[in-house]
Amino acid sequence: MVDAYHWPWVKLGEVLTFWGSGATPRGGKNSYKASGIPLVRSMNVHDLRFERSALAFIDEEQARELDRVEIRKNDVLLNITGASVARCCLAGASAVGGRVNQHVMILRADPSVADARWLALALAGPCKGRLLAIAGSGATREALTRSDVADFAISLPSIGYQHQISEVLDSYDRLLENNRRRIEILEEMARLLYREWFVHFRFPGHENVELLDSDLGPMPEGWTDRRLGEFLELSYGKALKSDDRKDGPNAVYGSGGQVGWHDRALVSGPGIVVGRKGNVGSVYWSDRDFFPIDTTYYVESALPLRFLDQLLRTLKFIDSHAAVPGLSRDQAYGLVVAEPTSDLMSQYDTAVRPMYSLRQVLLDQAAILRKARDLLLPRLVSGELEVSELDSDLVAV
């Protein structure tokens, strides 16, 4: 069979050298390690994006039991069960050498006929609707079986044309990766300056300030030890189901970070979001107006918010709920911290403000790049638009 763009249809199994999923190590989640060999789960796999921050780790003995599903460079990862079924991306560099659990399938393309990056684009783009339809046709829950994947039909252009489309994606990805690294550097600069001033006490003029004994240890003269609840309030976010969100300029935050956009804000920015349920004690900064949902708190305080943003990231919040992870405000309010002089907090806010502002500019640029890429690439992958029709400057970015 040939499609409207004269690309032959083939079964996915015909262009793969391997496809298969793994398992959760014996002992379940309790057997995960603080470091070791990565275990990729469905939360790591998003459409065309690998999320390394949520990686779990296993030891070498556990990994040997999953040697069959060791991740290689250029492997495509496909979620095959649950709410995230059919999400698909290339394995990130941090996942190579790791393993996958039972919710993620490795698709290893035959490089003579299929470009791995193009394959990820096709499955996450034009093919995703059909994958979801197959996954939802089961009797119990959404799932894709090994035979579903093997028999799934894709429209396959020449390997040379696949490479051309991949090069377009690479251009966008290089810019996005460069932005991500610059953002990380800016965030690290703000953290290091906070640590230098408020942990090591090497702030401007520290040579002339005496260290005095306190319940928290040596503390610069003029600083006080105060409970968190004395100078900030953790206010509750508001429920906002995904179906009720209307596309707009305001970021929506959950305890795991930004989860979408809305046409209305609950809080005027800048502001701080703190995870209340799920990802307890997580801290997120928003330069703009935002909407924190009911799994979060947002911070209200008269103190400089950029100082508080860094302070909150140093605190250890306690999970106060046995069944569903949750942060108790009373526990948080009872934490005792060192409060510097108001002048020093203001100096810090002034010093890091340009870092925060540039970070927001880079985030805005990244959002524009992703939107342009997401509009362009489905048309390329489906054959609706040919690479030759693109402006040469765009292809080269």
C-alpha cells in the first residue's frame, strides 16, 4: 500500500531489530537506590522529551536481571500502559546503559531503513492518535502489547529523506539544549551567591560583622533566628482540572512543576510555588502571573521573594501523611531559620534579579522554539510539507 505522498506503508516490526519492555526489580519501589544504573519509567518518557530528573536507580545485580532491555544510544522509548500510554521520545544520554520497567518499551530501529529520530517524530506526531485508539480498545485498561507494536503500520519515506527531517529537528534541539544549559547556569549562579552570603557568611562587608552564638550556631550580628511561619504564609492553590483549562498566557503549576496554561491567573507574579501533595516541598519560581492548583501552596510574604525562593530550596520539609504524600503547614511554619538583615536580603534580591530576568527570557525563547517545532514537524513527518519547501535559513537555524 502507498499513501497520498507516495510513501509505502510498512509494519513497525519490519523496521525494528528489537522491541520489548522490562520489569520492576524484585522488591518494588523500596528496592530503588540513591544512585547506580538508571531505571526508566513512564514518568521519564514524554512526547519528544526525555525527563531525566525523575530517573530511578538500581544496582548491578538488579540490572543483570534486565539485561535484555538495556538501553542503547538512539533507542526510541514508548510508554505502553496507563494514562501516559503512547508517549514517545528518544532515550536521553543519561538513560543509555540503563534499563526500562514494564511500562516502557524499547524500539530499536534498523538504521538501514529507519532513522531513530524520525521514528520518534512519527510515533509522537501523526501516528499518536492511532496508537491511542489501539491502546484504548482493550477490555481492562489502556495498553499497547508487543504484537500491537509489531503490527502497527507506518508510512515510510526513504532513509535519506528521514535523515533530512531529523536534521531539522536537530537544529531546534540544539537551540533548546543551549537554552537549557544557560538556564541551569543562571540558576546555579543564584544558588552559589545565596550559599556564599547566607551559609558561609561571606557577604559584602562581612569582615566588619561579628559572629555571635545562637541556637542555630554562629550567626552574624544583626541576624535573628525566627520560625518560618513568622514571616511568610503558605496559601492554598485552587483546583483546576485539565479539562477546565483554557489556553492562555498564565502558567499552571502542580507539585511536579508546570502542568499547563490557562487564560486566568490566581496569583500575580513574581511568586513561589511549594509542593503540598505528591512532590512534597518542591519549590518553583514564576516570574509571571500564574495559577497554582490544589496540590500546591503559594508563598505570601513581605520579604524579598528571590531570597525566599533560595531559602525554601535549602529546607527539609517532612511528609506528614501516610497514604498520600502531603506537606503540613504547621510543620513548615515551625521550622527555625536564620533571618538576615533586611538590607542584606534586599542587596541579594538586587544582585540576582538580572539572573532571574534572563532566565525568564530564555524560557520564553524556548517556548517559542517548541511551538514552532511542534507546528512544523508533524507536517514534515506526514509528508504534507517537504524539506525542500523550507527556507534554507530555517533548516540551518
